[in-house]
Amino acid sequence: MQSAEEKFAQWTGFYQRAQAILRAGPRALKKLNGAEITRLIDDYQALTADLARARSLGAARETVDQLNRIAVAGHNLLYGQIRLRESAAAARGFANFAGAVRRHAWAVALSAVMFFGPAVASFVAVQIHPSLAYDLLADEFLDFDPASPDNLHSIPSLARPVVSSLIISNNIQVTLLAFGFGLTAGVGTTALLIFNGIHLGSVAGWMSLHGKDRALWGWIMPHGATELLAICLAGAAGYMLASAIIVPGRLRRATALKRVGGEALTIELGCMVMLVIAGVIEGFVSPSAIDYPARIGVLLASIALWALYFFGAGRDRGARPDEPPSD
Amino acid sequence: MDERVFISTPDHVTLEFELAGPGSRFSAYVIDFIFSVVLIVIVALALYASGAIVSLRSLLGAAKSGARSASWILALLVLIVFLINWGYYVLFEGLNKGSTPGKKRVGIRVIRQDGLPIGLPEAALRNLVRAADMLPPPSYILGGLVMHFDPQGRRLGDMVAGTCVIVEKFDLAAQGASGAAWASRVEQGRSREALTLPRGAISPQQIGLIERYLARRHQLSEERRAQLAWQITEPLLALLGQDHDGVARRADRGAYCEALLLQVIELTQTKTPSITIAEKTPPPASLF
């Protein structure tokens, strides 16, 4: 039997030790010896017993709060090891970007249709009715003239670092919006994809109409495959979130969202890496003086690399231990 | 939304958290917004200063190389501003157990729904989808509506990440030792016992009331503290053998009553009186 003073000393002692170990980081628990661990667990169990009694026997609100807060510290300490295991699993999940994309090919396909469909439609529409371009395009694109054979894109080499970083941050922002707007049941994601698709298609259509195909494609090709693929994947990540809201199955919507969230985040983070690569190419390679065949070479090489990555990477790992259990 | 959320742990302990309301979350947001703007200004000034040094050096050396590094510095600024815009919450919450400077100031924190502190993956998820909660930007109407109807007060980002925002304020010292006194009495099986004194008994409810008062007394104003002490002690004065009118007229009535209450609690814990209860006096002559 403990006196009140001993009991209070046990509570505060446990709370202070738990806080100190928590502050020292998740691995500090492993450095304790057996006796210290045993004492922590004994104190925690005594404390949680006190908490249970305090609730069921109707102790003062302050006492319940006090015990509860000490118990939270103890719980965070003793169960914090779950986090270590989980973060190892999360790291493996992030490494398996290609696997996540393969598992959600439907979302990628939907996203590609929503992006390239309007792009092709507006390209064709501008060919048939050139006046449409005046509605679809901003003024700076109407007299956009990047093209002379020797300098395909008019970014002076001095400005290239700035342009590259502007492109990277702008593109990543677009993918973050496409991803987050998935939470509007996909409406926002769809609107964003269609809007960007129309923009791309009508710029291309307008320039093609004015006989600047070579300049246009020469400019787009080096970074285009990487950049457009990344936009489609971000749309796919958005549609994954949307699917949890529209068809949660037997789960609650919030639970379904949480379940799909990890893989959607993996895809979104992968997109960001892709866009950094694309932005560097767009800022430095696309505006450089390399000739047309070399540009086709860069395009083919990037397509081949991404195809190899998305169809091949992480496939030979056998069973998929990080897949959430189906229940 | 409710005010509290309960989390059951695997060892059947129920942990209780007070949810942070929209008001405190919004004020934390405002503080963080100001803080991130200040961060951006500091970075811009630092880069501007380094740019000035670069251009000074370019006067001495080749002008072209100076302009080139100025361009790189500007590129760096663009990337850093972008990183602060989107990464502020991810990094602070992810590396600081769900707390940002604003949240810390307001006294709230993000936790996982299993009660553990959040890490980088949760922080990234709940903040990278922020654009949806902000709709129509920058009003946060969608996120606010979802928060209002969710029992755990989660915005959309919280649902994706499996997190909620709770009130963090806690001071072990301020809570005091009266809880431990109660708990040790329970352990000895005396929680439901009345305290029997020579002149009668103090009921368990009255003891509970005294304990609650003693636990909270430091947070009360002087006036209120004295007043409550008197109200609680007054019915017990006869039992404690005190002269009602004498105590009522004392200048230090509040402090005196509080001392009496402390003695009562001490009695319930030790059952070996360290104070001398006044001699039992003959009961007043009954009218009947």
C-alpha cells in the first residue's frame, strides 16, 4: 500500500521520465536496461489502473485529467515503437512508386483521358476554327514566337536557372492542386486536367496553324514526356482520393481515404521528383542549341526510361507485404 | 463536432483528448501565416545581401559571371519561397510531433487517431491536400464545413492522413497532489468511507468536494477562493468542533477554513489525527 506522497511521487516520476525519453527520440527506449524497462511498465500499469478507477469511481475531473495526461505520455512512449516499424514500411512504400502506379492503372488511364482528350479536341478545333484560339488563349500566346531555326526557344542562357526554378515550382503547384482537389470527389481534379489540356492543345493548334510545328515540337519534346506523364500521375493520385469518397465500399469515407492516402502520397511525391527532372530539362536542354534529331533522341530516351521504370521496377519482389489487408 | 475524443489502446486503457475548436485552429493558422511571411522576408533579405556581395565582386571581375550567379540566386529564392509555402507545415509538424510555432503558441497539437504523435508521412498528407480544404480559396469554407459535421472535428486533410487536432495544455505541478491522495485512499478501500469524527461523519461526497476545491484553489481569484473555502467549511464547523460565529467573524476566514479543509484531507489519508479535535461538549438542551 502506498501513501499519498509515494503515489504522487510515482506518478510525477513516471511522467518526467516518459517525457525525457520521448524528447530524446524514438530510439532512446532501446538504450534502457531490463530493470528500467520493467519499472516503466510497472509504473504505467499502476497508473492506468489508477486512471480506470478514477473514471469508474467518479474521481474529480482534475484527477482524471491529470492521470489521463500521464497515461498519454506513457502510451506514446511504450507504443511509440509502432511508429519505427511503420516508418520503415512507409520508406519501402515510397520506394515502390512504380508499383503504386501499376496498382492504380485505372486512375492513370482516367487522368490521361481527362487531360489528353481535351488537348486533342482543342488542337483539332483550332485547326478547323482558328478564331476559337482568340477565346481559348491569352494574348501573349497569340503572338508567341519562340521559333527561329537556330534558337528554338527564346530563353537567354543567363535567365535559364530562374526560368527552370519557376517552371518547377509552378508545375509542382499544379500537381499538388490536382492531387488535393481529388477530395472534391474528383470534380476539381477533372476541371484542372481539362483546363490544362485545353490550354496545351490550343497553343499547339495555334502554332501548328501558323507553320511553326517544328519549333513547337522541338521545344516540347525533350521535357514533354516526363512533364505530361507527371501531370497525368498527379491527376491519378487525385482520382484515387476521389474514389475513396465516391465508392468507399463497406468502409466509412474517412477510413477509405486514410487507406488510399499512403499510396496516393507516394505517387504525388514521385510526380514531384519527375517534375524537378522535367523542369531542369525544360530550363536548360529545351532552349539550348541542340538540333532536331537530338531532341527526338531525348524524347525517345525519356519515354524508354519511364516505360522501363513503371513496367519493371519493384516487380520481382514477389508478394506485396506492404499492401493493406483487405477486410 | 464533439468536445472530446476517446482512444482505446490495445491494453484496454481509454485515453481522452480534448479536441481543438475552429477558433484556436484559426488563430494558430494566422500566427503561422505571419511567421511564414516573416521567414520568406528574411530569406529574401539574406539572398539580396549575398546578391549585393556578388555584384560588388562582379565589378572587380568579369561582369558576366556576376550576372550568372545573380540568376542562380534568384532561382534559389524562387525555390525557397515555394518550399516555405508548401513545406512549412509539413516540416514543422512532421519533425516537431505535430506542432508548429502557431500551434505551440495556441496550445494545440496534431496527433494520429491512435493517440501517437504524427511523423513526416502524416504531416505531408494532411498538408499537401490543403488546397481542397481551402476551397473556395482562401476561405477554408469546405474544410470548415467538413470540420463542423465531423464528430472528431477533422478537416479533409486530417481524414486522409488519419489525424486530429487536440488541446495540449497541461501542467503537472498545477494539478497538485490531491488526486494521488484520492487514489491511495481508493487503493486502501476507503474511497467510499465517510470520515467518522467524534461528533459525526463527513460524507464521501463532501470529501470529494473538498479534494476538488483543494486541487483547483490555486487557479481561483483570492476573493473566490476565500468565499468557496467558507462555503465548503461552514456546514462542517460543528463537526470539527469550531465555533461557527467565531470563525465567521475572523479576518483571515478563507485561509483559516482552507487550513481546516487540509486537515480533514490529512485525516482521511492517515486516520491518525495530528490535530486535536475539540473535546466533545454536551449537546445543547433539546426542546423536545
